[in-house]
Amino acid sequence: MTHTRSALLLGFGYVAKATAPHLRAAGFQLTGTSRSIEKSREMRALGVAPLIDPATGDLREAMAGASHILVSVPPGETGDPVLEALGGDVDLSGLDWLGYLSTTGIYGDADGGWVSEATPPAPVEARSVRRLEAERAWQALSDKTRIFRLAGIYGPGRSALEKVQAGTARRIVKPGQVFSRIHVDDIAAALMASIARPEAAGPFNLADEMPAPQADVTAFAAELLGVDPPPVEDFDTAEMSAMMRSFFSSSRRVSSEATRAALGWTLQYPTYRDGLQAIYAASI
């Protein structure tokens, strides 16, 4: 069965919003789901037909009519909300590609070492366990499913620069701790590269080439802005929420070398320095 090139964006968050213009430029007709009626105007401005909190029947129909589906809805405590709503009853016989946005958190703690696409998942946090379960559920639904494991996402409006400007940035130091990151525009480019090469099965790691401590990124953002960085805080004594502290429970460097080779994907922002410099330059 042949479909018109039509993409369904399940969840219209930061990544889906950045990817939509690329899909439109490639000739896709776009539909997106959201629970927020306030997003309708924003979606229409980007050429995305909104489905706000769709009924199960409407969701099944939208999925059955799509040639491409991008899933960015995170799992909840009881599982993936989309699959729960569908109850396994969905026709994907005409599907060409389905991209599921997961997290590199599924690799767990590598004690600062490198993980790659071949590293067996070993999630530590409950939210990462749920992500891995959701990955497997979407893979079971269709052999067209492609898994994208994202490092920490940043980009315009969502970077260390905005946090420094708002006075909310912190420099928390935990010896040996490193994080990997990925610019949102590089995510969009990787998704489009996968659509162009649907035979590449993955899983795909989306991370840049410069893992670094959180404190270093904050300090560089302050340097770009020409302001003093926030004071250094020791992880062991710093006050923070349980959620924030949990992000420091795992330390790993994420390689995306195999993904770049499989998809012919080139990083526009190979380091956080490149990404932050571009965001800063666009703001002045």
C-alpha cells in the first residue's frame, strides 16, 4: 500500500517543533498531537495540522494514514501513554518509517567511560527503565521502528546561556562526572537522514563529540555573555531536588560514531562550544 508522504508527530515538543520545518521542506503533509490547546496556533504556523488530545479512534486513524511517525511522548509510570491508549489495536501496514525518541540514560552508569550503539542497556533510574520498555514495545509494533537515543538536548531558548541570563544557572561539581549533549538542530538532521535511509536499522545514538562536566558548560556560557559564572558548588553538599540529583547518578561518554556512519549524518555542532557560540551569535 502506498501512502502520500505524510508524517504524524506524536507529541509536539521541542524536538518535533525543530523537525517540522525540515519535514515540510521535504514535501511531507504534517499532523501533530498535543494535550495543549494553546499549541494549536503554533502548530498551524509551522504547517502542522493539530490533533489536540485526540480520541482513541482519531489516533488510530491518524496513525493508519501516516507514512512516517515520530514519537516523542515520554512514558509515564504505567507505561507508554500512546500504546496504552491504543491497546495494541492499530493498523501500521502502510508505514514506511517510525522514529522513537529515547534517551542515552538506558545505558546506565559507565563511570565516565564510553558507551556506543553496541553497548547493552543497563538502566539505573526508573525513568530510564521505562524508556527501555517503551523502546521495546514500539519495536514490537513494527519492523519499521527506528530507535534514537538522545543525549542531553539543548538549543535556542533551552541552553546554558538562557540559564545564566536568568540567574538560575549553577556550577555543580562532582569529580569524574561528565555528560553528553546534542543540539536540537543536529537531532532534526539525524531524523531526516534516517528517513532518507530507512534500511539503516539502528539503534542510533545522538550525541556530540565533546562530553563535559556540567560546570564547564555553564562557565563557557558565562564567558560568552561576558559575566561572572555562578559559584562552584560541591555535589555532596549542594541543595537540589531529588530529580536533579538523580541526573548525577550516572556518568558516561556517549559515542555516536556508528550512527554517523550508518546515516551519513554530520554534526553541525560537534561540541557544546560550537552550539553555544551559534546560539549566542544569533541573539546579538
